[in-house]
Amino acid sequence: MLTLKTSDLSPMQLQNYLQYAIAPRPICFASTIDSEGNINLSPFSFFNMFSTNPPMCIFSPARRVRDNTTKHSLQNVLEVKECVINIVDYAMVQQTSLASTEYAKGVNEFEKAGFTMLESHLVKPPRVAEAPVQLECVVKEVIPLGDQHGAGNLVLAEIKLIHIKEEILDSEGKIDQAKIDLVARLGGDWYCRVTPESLFKVAKPLTTLGIGVDALPVSVRNSSVLTGNDLGMLGNIEHLPTNEEIDAMRWNSNVKDILDATIGDETNRERELHELAHQLLTIGNVVDALKVVLL
Ligand SMILES: Cc1cc2nc3c(=O)[nH]c(=O)nc-3n(C[C@H](O)[C@H](O)[C@H](O)COP(=O)(O)O)c2cc1C
């Protein structure tokens, strides 16, 4: 394992290692305005939501690694404490990247990148009409993290209004994760796109108290067949099945076949049962998978 002391690395090296590893990052396409009314539009992937109540986002226009200068977006939010955070979908990604060009102060990146300005309801900076979600925000605080090359500046933005395009909603009026077609930033020039094929669900452990991987027998924990994801799913079950429930599993035709074919061959029996459990977990049948590994 390569172990690096951050104090031995240059800002450029730090940026490289960290941006490849801390990824994918959502993109805040921030529209801001200065006190003279000049509009700016810039993407920031040092961005996330940090609170639901109050609804708060943070993005970070960093000091340039190259020459330690600050960005227009930062100067703008210090002058006019408002912004619109526009969410970037796949259809916008090339123009969004173009908007990150270091144009001179006063140049409106809406025009440079070919986006449409849409008047906001509460704040002065305009929204990006093409964005599937537009968040009108009031800037509560700006926290500088340093004064050296690459130092971030946290812009704490409280969301006041949420605009959502209707075409990304499902029948219940909620955002359909498969329809919003999000993109995210990774290291270097890499991006990723959230396609329906790349989406999967993981059951939330919040409502239940899972038994934990440590409650599983050693032979299951050390299985050469079951993966970490398999153990995570098994450990998320609330109760171990009763002996009767485990025994009843012997009559399952797949289990019965394995038991009949491996009489006196404990090693292969365990491996085949674990393979069956792995298949059951792949189709989401965690309850039966747990009974199979406990046989
Ligand atoms: C997708 C993407 C994400 C970016 N994320 C950041 C970021 O989080 N912080 C930052 O300082 N610069 C980031 N940049 C570079 C800025 O967008 C660029 O320096 C910015 O447009 C400067 O504009 P301004 O001086 O007009 O504010 C990013 C660029 C792209 C294309």
C-alpha cells in the first residue's frame, strides 16, 4: 500500500490524488452576481448538501493552485450574498465545462457557454433554464480554509426555493432518479453519468437493527465464496432464523440437491451452499440466503 504524508506533497499532487479518490463529486453550477450587476456562472465539484433543516449546501471556489488568485464567484458572493445552484445533467456537461474557462471579470459565462438566463424569484443571480433543478440560495457565511495556493473557501448557501423540471418527476411528483440523468466529476478530465443501468439500491439499515457480520458463524465470515457485499446484506437482517426455520430449508429443492450430492463431503457441501446463498443474495432473497448458510 502506498502511504503518503500530505505535508510532503505539492498542492498539485494533493489535488491529483484526492480528486481521483474522492469521487464522483456532484457538480454545483453556481450563478452569482457582483455589486455592479455583472453575472458569473461557474461549476464547482467541491460541493454537497450538508443539512436538510435548514436546507444548506456548501461549495468551494478554491484559490488557484497556479497563482493563488481568487475566483470571481468567490468575490461575487462576498459582494452580493446570493447564488443559484443549478444541477448539471448529461445534456449540459460540455457547455458546463466551457463555462469553467477563466474568462476576464465581467464576462458572462451564460453567453460564452450558450446557456439561457432565467429570472430568479427571490435572488438577483439568474437561473440556468436548461438545468433540471435550480436552487435559489442565500449565502449565510463564507469560510476561508487558508490563504495558500489551493485553499478552499466554503460558501454556505441556504436553499430558499427549489425549481424542478416536471419531466424528471415520477407519478407521485418525486424526482425519478433514473430520469434526472445526473453527471458527476472525478479525477482529471473524468466524469461519470448516472444511467438507469448504473443505478442499484441498498436497503437502509436505519429502520432495523441488523444482527451484524460479527453475529454470523466464522465459517460464513471466512467464506471463500461470499463477498463483502454478501456479508453486509446478511448482517443487515434483524434476527437469526430459528432452528425450525433453518431445518425447513432442507426441503428446498436446490438445497436438497446439494445435501444429497455431498453426503460425507463437508468441504464441498459448504462451498456449494455458499454459492447457492450468493445466488439468492444476487436476487435479493436475503432471508433464505441466511438460512442456507446456517444449515
Ligand atoms: C466540473 C467542474 C468542477 C469544478 N470544480 C471546482 C471546484 O470545486 N472548485 C474550484 O475552485 N474550481 C472548480 N472548477 C474550476 C472552476 O469552475 C473555474 O476555475 C471557474 O469557472 C472560475 O471561474 P470564476 O473565476 O469566473 O469564478 C471546476 C471546473 C469544472 C469544469
